[in-house]
Amino acid sequence: MPDSAQVNFLLVGETRNAAVSFEMWLGETEVLTGTPTVTATPSGLTISNAQVNTGTIEVNGLEVPIGHGVIFAVTGGTSCTDYIITVSCGTSSVPPQTLIAKVRLQVYSE
């Protein structure tokens, strides 16, 4: 899966909810399953509550159906630092797939 071209921003001290859509990589009846893994490099971010979406969400202005996205919270980081967040999740296909997305996050201060 290619990296996202979008750059996301986080102000030092904020806790933000984030979401990644896997919709365009899923088959017609396929959904994400299990507990997603969300990591960041370099270290310094705290990522919590990673889960497959159980309700419809919006990602970049597009509606993402149940089971087609991953949501999580992110906080921390060092000002003037770019982070790459990697989101990985299994699918319901047979045989199952593991899909991976990479998202860029830039932390800044006022």
C-alpha cells in the first residue's frame, strides 16, 4: 500500500483522534478484522485505543463504511519533528491479508 501524500499536524500538548481508510484495498465483501497495530517512528508519540471502526467515519472528506478503517488516538511528540505512523491490520479474506498504511504526522509548537 503506498504512503499517504497527506501531511497531518499535531500541536505539542494536544491529543488527537486519527483515522486511516483501507476501503480502496478491500474486496467487495472483505472487512478489517482483529486489533490493528499502530506504531510511529521515530519514538516519542503515544498511540492508544487502536481499533477497527464500528460505525461509519469520515476520512479526508469521504465516508468510510464499518470495518473499512482504523481509528486511534495520538499525543506527545517533539516540536519540529516529522513522524511516520504505520497502521497494520488483518482482513476477513481467505486466505487473510495483512494491509499496511503509512501516514506522515508533523508535530509543531506555537
